[in-house]
Amino acid sequence: MRSKTIRVAVSALAVGTVGVLLAGCGAGDSPAEGEFTVTMAALQPAPSFDPAVINNGPLYNYAASAYETLVFPEADGTLTPGIATEWEYIDNTTLTMDIRDDVVFVDGTGLDADLVVANIERYRTTPGPYQSRMNSIDTVTAVDEDSIEFILNTPDLSLPQAFSLTPGMMVSQAAIDDPSILQSETAGSGPWMLDEYIDGSEYTYVRNPEYSGPLDVEPDVLRYVVITDLTAQLNALLAGDVDITVAQWTQRETAEQQGMAAVGGESNVGGLWLMDREGEVVPALGDVRVRQAINHAIDRESLGEALWSTFQRPTAQVFGTSTNAYDESLDDYYEYDPDRARELLAEAGYADGFDLPILSRTTFGDSARLEATLPFLQEVGINATIVDRTNDYYDAMAAKEFAAAQSQQNGVTDAYVGASNLLVANSQVNPFGVTDPELDALMADAAAELDADAAAEKWQAVSAWVVENAWFAPISYYHTHNLYNPETLAGVELSAGQTVALPFTWVRP
């Protein structure tokens, strides 16, 4: 049963048109007797329906709704069977995996081990946010119809966790043969499938009659309505036009005062990504003393509190408390010390400062954070400016147009995953491909360690190296929040590593 699609080119949903698009089928209403429909406000339209290009965050539900993963992540982060019924490390470089024999895609075709292999090979060769997570795979082969074997080029005990995200989402053979299909329709075996959409504005998913997986989901219809402004999202929730939204901490307080419910938790680290660590575009950033000066210039305590109130934790490290790389002592490694920042700039030959255009975007509050950060940099003589590239943020990053970016990282629940997302040469946020032999050796040593306590110590050494060499200038680990109407949704959970509540957790009133 192939999903029905309607493709109409329109601009992103304007605030004033929310009521028009939702007219006739309000949030919580049922299009047919007995159906449970949930409408969620989405910050961004779907770039496509190809899971290979979708990251954790506001885009994730476009893929998670329609595709099963090899490994399923429970809300607490526990990994349970999905398409894979079991998996086992024979040793630290050999992983075997058995797959279900009842998987059926929306086009009526089935899944076997060869198709799983083809999917994983596609993730290995398709540029996207998780391509670097496949770096540890040397070969993946089908042992028989329902089992596969991975031979790794380096120990990587986190692969099952990677396969609980988009790299574990399997698409049909038709989509493997012609990936352009995924520009206009879903091709998965998940609980729901795309039914219709107005491109850039509204997306409707319905139950997939072919779904045979282990999940017992409740919503019959999912509707994602694009509202790119958080204030407009809150207004839509309070008006009853949507059932669930993402929010900032100030909006959470407002919504709870008006009877709405909220879930949230520490999930994101936000700040400056100092990407040009060899000085290719901005020579000054090639000097570690300059990057350290930037870190000393930022008052994390006051800036974090102004941006996120008590829903944050100032930090100088990019690994969070949910990973074994977290080291509490690194949170305050760089004291706020403008004088020390000026001294380091002078030692590096930049006593008179330098120009630093910083890539930013209006989504996720990045530009607002950067506007609050700039005065600290300017105080020590760095002429930092904002360049808004909301519409082609990652393209501008990949093209190496900017030495630094205002950014945030979410969903890191494993040190190896965090390193793959942030540090390796082909990670999306390392566009200059900067590597260092000492860091590479530290990461390889940590990844190969099988003893949990020893592995934690080694991953903390990785984090310490990154902090000392100032590859980033984080501000805080901050909370993300989801608001929902308790009259139309009885329960919502924010799963570990996610910033947007997944539809698997939505419960009928």
C-alpha cells in the first residue's frame, strides 16, 4: 500500500494563517468517529522524507513516524528489539544481528538481510548528520536471510545505539534503487505512513496497515503543522489549534499557569563552534591561545542564567552528564576573565583584535544567543558579527565559508556518538576536517576499552583534551521543553537524547 501524497509548493506557514489551515479539523478532533488525532506544531518543514538527511531535533518526527529502526530506544534510553530481534558482540570488532522476518514496507515488499546491508551501505555513503557514525564499520555482510555481521575497523560498542536513530531506519528496495522517491513520500515499515502534505506547511500521517512491529502506539493520525515562531506555537496551543509544541523556559511557565502540562530535561549544549582550528578562513582561530581567549571572554554564569534561567548548567565541555565522558571539573575550566583573554590575544599577536563573522540562524534561538554573546567578545577586542544564513545554514557550514558558528548539539547519550558527531574529520560540524594525532589516539584508546570504569576515564581524557585545546566555546547545557494540552493528550514523555517528544509516547486521554 503506497502512501498517498499531495505536493503543493507554498511558503512556510505564516502566523496569521494557522487558523485557516487547521479549520475543519481542530487539534484533538477526530476526522472520523473513534480516531485519535494528535496535532503537533513543528519548527521546520521536512527537507525530504529521507531519514539519511534527518537529525535529532525538530525534524526527527518526520522520519520516526514512518520508519522502524533496527534497535528501538525506550524513553529512558534502554535499547530493545526493533527490526533486529537480537544482537551480540562476538568480540569488540565483530557484531552480529538477527532481524525479523515479518517486516513489510508500505509498498507491500518485504525486508531481508541483503536489504538491511544495502540500507547500511547507503548510510555509509550518503552525506548527512549521522554518516560519520558509520566510520567504524569495515564491512557489513548478510550471513543468511535473517542475520548480518559487522566487521569493525576499530572497536565501537555504541553501534546498537546508533541503529536506534536514523542510521537504523530501513527504507524499501524501491527507495534504495531510486532515492528520489523519498523527496515526496515515505518508504518505511513504521507505525504510520505519510498520507498527504502541503509542502512546507502541513504533513499528515495515518496508520500503516502493513506495520507488524512490537510497538503498541495509540494515535491513529499524526499532523505536523509548521509554525516557525515559538510565540506563535504557544498561541496555537493555548487556542486549541495544536495539542503539543516545543517551547522555551519562559513559555513553559506561561503555559503551566494557564493549565497546560510540560515535560523537559537537560538535552542540548549551546554556544560557539570554533571550526577553523587551522586558520584557513580566519587565521587567528588557528592559534589555540585565541580560542582559549574566546572561552575566557564569556561569562557563562550570567549569560546562561539570562538565556535559560535555572533550566541550564554553565559548562566549558560538550559532553553531557548522560555520557561517560562527562567530567564535572571541566565545567568551569575557563573562568570568566576578560583580562586573561586580552593577554592571550596579545600573546598570539592580536592585541588589536580581529574580525570574526559568525554563522547563525534564527531557528532554535541561535541568533538570540549569539546577540547576547557578542558583547563579551567585543569587550576584549574581537570584532564579532552575526551572519544570518537560516535558509542554508548547513550548506554555508559545509562550504567552509565561516570560521565559527553559533550552534547547539542535542541527543548525545554516548561518548562515542558525541565524538563521532562533533570531533571526527567527516562530522557535519567539523567542515574543515581538522584532526589531531593526539586526539585521534585518545579516542581510539577510549573506544577500544571494554571495562566500563576504564572507558569512562579514557573518554574523560578525550573531553579534557578538547576543552584544553578550545575546539568549542560552549555556554551551557540547557533544557528543552515540550508543552501539551492535558485535555487532548493524557501523557507525553521526552525520551533520552531527544528534544521533541516522539509519537510513540503520546497517550490517548
